[in-house]
Amino acid sequence: MFLKNSKGFAFIDFILGVVILGIAVVPVISILLNLRFDNNQVWLQSRAVTYANSIMHQIRAHRFDEATEAPWTLPGSLGSESSDGDDVDDFIGANWSGITGFSDFSVSTDIYYVNPISPTYNILDPYYVLPTNYKKIDIIVNHPNLNIPVGISSLVTPLGFY
């Protein structure tokens, strides 16, 4: 026996509500999982930037060149004139592994001459820039779970840093 003015839900209304709710939960869970992955990427990027800045400060704490005044070390000799770490280019390709808290991160460092005003290139080698008063320090930090490596750069001169 059915009542005409019943004020409640029928069983079919309940089943229909559960189905609609079940369909709506799938995209919500997918969004939450993506947020968790994005949060992990942000955390790794933040750690990579912290690591890169730490290395940059360590490198920039050294003098411009092995020579204390011009003429500077030739580009082909950068990093090889000594191994005592007394000038910035001694850190080309330095090993930065084993630092506590950053064991899974890999780092590459490159230091080379640049001339931001008017580049002077050797015709035979377009990447060869004659010694100038500017060296560029590039640091790239990567992690196995990081989508895009983090890189920072800085110019150093005999007079200071930019």
C-alpha cells in the first residue's frame, strides 16, 4: 500500500544517490592524488634550490682567478691550473655528493668566461670567449623524482659579484 503524499525517499532514490556520489568521487580522488604529486614536486624543487644556493655561496666565496690581476687564466685552462680550490673556476665539475640531507641529488657545475657587453668569439670555436672580467657560474641540481632540473647562474668579477 502506497501513500500518495509520502514525505521521504524511496529505495530507488537512495540507490540513485549512491551511484551519483560514486561517480563524483572518482574525479575528486584523482585530483587529490595529483595534488599530492605536485606537492612532492614543489618540495623537491625547494630542496634543489636550497642546495644550489648553498653551493653557489661556497663557490662565490673564492676569488675571481688564480691570478690576482689581469691577464686572467685562458679559457682552455680554467679549472686545471690548481686543485686547491682557491678561485671560482677550480669548482668546474666539482663533486658535491654525500652532503647530509641531499644524498639523492646530483649537481653539475660549470664556470666559463662571458662578455655580456660585446661577445668576442673565436671563429673556429663559437663557444670560446676570450678572457674577460666576467665569469659565469652555472649550477644545475637534479633528483631522480624531479620532473625538471633546477638551475641557477651568477656572474662574478674581480671586483665583486652581480
